[in-house]
Amino acid sequence: MSKSTCFKSIDVSYSQKGKTGGSNGYHHYNAHAGTSYGGVCNNKSCYSARITCKMGKGTFRPNEDELDGEVICPGCGHTFKIDELILYNCSATIKFRYFGDDNIQKKHHAPSGSNYVRVGKDKWGNTIWKYYSSLRIICK
């Protein structure tokens, strides 16, 4: 990716830890092993509200996955905008470069057992946005 590329995505410097278990009231909002993209389905005929798109383990670029139509609602199949990243039962490194910054930064998360990490939201559940020239998730 060239340095002139600029796109908006969740701020990966924000993360919250939690534990799975119990009901969250949303049928399609679950922590899946590896990487999951979270968001809201805007299809008015869909019964899902908060949702997660299971990506699993591998290498992911959220902005490209959105552009390629790979971020889909499990309830109706429509695409949605990522407003969080959920990591569960994995070891994940997030490599990123904020737009206008020459430094590549890394964040590492390794949730195990019933623990998960929710990336891109503050402690009140608000999505924090940032502009990037590069963003990649390597999940094992």
C-alpha cells in the first residue's frame, strides 16, 4: 500500500477485555474462534441488530474486506460497516500505520479460555474511528 492511501476504520489502540457466557440478547452477535467483525445490520427487513461476521484465523485487512463485500450479516447476507473487532481463542497481531505517520505500530492480543478482546470501542461501548494508510490483522 502506498503512503497516500487513506481510509477510515476502527481505532485499534482501543480495546476492552471480557468473558463469554450468558445471553447478550442478540441472536447473531457471538464471539467466534479467531477474528470476527462486529457491526449493525442496516437491512430494514432483517431481524438481526448487533451482529458479528466470523472471519476465523488468517490475515485480514478490514477496509479491503468491506470493499470486497466479504463483511456480511449472518441473518440476511447484506454487507455491513465494521464498528468493532472481536478476538477470541487466538493469538493476534494487529499491524497498522495511522495516516500521516511513517511508523508502523503493532498491538498483540492473545485471549484464551472464555476471554475475548473487543477492539475499536471505548469502555462505554462507543466506536472510536481513526484514519489509516495501512491496517492488517494476523490471527493464529
